[in-house]
Amino acid sequence: MSKTSMSSVKNTIIKLLMKHPEDAKSGSEVIDDLRRIYKRLSLSDGTIRVLLSDMKKKQEIFRSKKGYYIKAQPAGPKKKKKIIIKHNAKKNTGQKLKKKSNLPEEKFRAIYCKYRSMEGCYYPFPIVHTRAKREYRGTNKWKYPDVISIKWELDSKTAVKNEKDKKSNKVLREYSIRSIELKVGKDFSQLRQHFFQCISNSYWANYSELAIASVIKKRELKDELKKLGSIFNINITCFGIKNLGRFPDLNDIYKMSQNDFKNEYGKFIKYEEIFRTDNKKEIDPYQWKYLSGRLVDIKKIKSWINRCIKNEKIEPYDEILNKFRKK
């Protein structure tokens, strides 16, 4: 093989290898990858292994117990204009937060929480996936729901001390957990993917729900959703929102009282239950414990439930949500 060809093989090996020792590839895996790329590779397995060993000696690649990997390039020297860079970073962060507050997905999450909080004893909490413990790429995909809602079953015989908030000061008897996947887009071509994403991140709860923001007009689509919901025991709801731009940003939605939200924006919501199931599943205690250990939002919910049971009362929803949304 010519020197040019050998150089090409070396470059290919470097491209094949990962930067972390945990993702290292064995010599056999590298050889298999090379033979898939070069259909007529004239080098023998032994020659390739010698080449790997030579590259290791020259520190072009590195080796761990699992195999070969490449070391990430060290960060360059810090720039002298550190203060200017930091100032720009803060400015960009503020712009990103402002932009995020108007994202359709974030806005619908706030709408869902506010709307559900007006129904009986529902306490919905927004789940921010980015607060989860860091994992290898793809590990957290379809793991966390968008909202977790707690519904308390209260003792109706208990007197209500505060008539303004009928959720307060009642003896707690039982609660159920509802895990919700939210979808905003009007393109329903990936409907089945959305549905099975809901199954993946919500199977562990008492109830699972797929909530869709947009209007669903086609009867065939509704029938298919009903069929899937019935087979997999998943609630499917539609909020019938034609234009999310009519609503304020998410922070304003969360700050609004339930009455103000209902009076000002309730007319833009055409709520419909496409499929409803009251078949309560048992909570998967191992997944519930695992999720609360990986994501601080879920840990807060679990702690709040335990605190409510201990004190035998529930605080007003708006107070809880304000505390919950603080990092």
C-alpha cells in the first residue's frame, strides 16, 4: 500500500474513534469498521493492529481497558478581554430566556398547567428536561414527561376553613399521578411517534396523557387516536388552540390568577377529550424513585407530596407553583 493510502487509513481511524474512554473501540471493532469503509482494503488484520500500536506510541490515539479512543483537544488560552466576553454572555443569556418564554412548546406547557389547575384538585407542575443529570447523548431521550399532575382525593366530610380556596385545609386521603406529553405542531404525520413517546416517558404513572394544542378536524385522525388510546390505556386531549400567539409569554401566564386567565383567554381554548380512560394503573415505584433521583423537578414534587401528607393539608396552587419554578 502506498504512503498516501496509509495516511488515509490513519485519518479514517481517527475519525472512527470517540473522545471518551468509556466509548472506546476495540481493535476488532476498528478493523471491522475499516473493512466496511474500504471494500478492497489490502492490509491484513495483523498489519492494522501494528498500525494502531504505532499510532498509540506516537500519541495520535490512546488506549483504555475498553479499547482505543482519541483525546479531546485541550482548551486554548483564555482571551484577555474576559470582561467583555462575560458581559456579552450575560446579554445573550437574557435574550435566550426572553426567546424561550415565547416558544410555542413552553407557552403551551404554561397554558396546560394553568387550565388544569382550574379543575377540581389537579396540581400540574412543568417539567424542565434540561435540569436532569447529564447523561451520554441520547440516554435521556423520551425519558421525562413535559408535565406531571397530582390529583388529590379529599375527604368530603372535612370542613373547609377557607372558602376562597376549597383545595386548602382538607384531610388528604389519597392521590394519583398523571404524566403528560405535550404536542404543539399542526403536522400530524409523526402522530404515532408522538404517541409512543408518550408511552415511553409516562408508562410508570397512574394515568398517562397525550395533550395536543392544535385543532384536530379530521375524523379519521380522531378515530385513530381513540383506537391507540384504547389499546395502550392513554388519555388523549385536544385544546383546540388556533393561534398560540394570542396568549402572553409563559411567565405572564403563570403569574395570572385562575379567574383572570379564564376570563381573558378561556375563549381561545376549545377543550375536547378525544379519548378518556379511568382505568387507574399502579405506579411503578422503581421508575418513580429513579426519575426523582435524576431530575430535581420530580424530586421537588415527591418532597411536596410527602410534606402535604405529613401536614394533612395542601397549600394554594399559585403559591406552590411560584416556589416550584424557582431554581
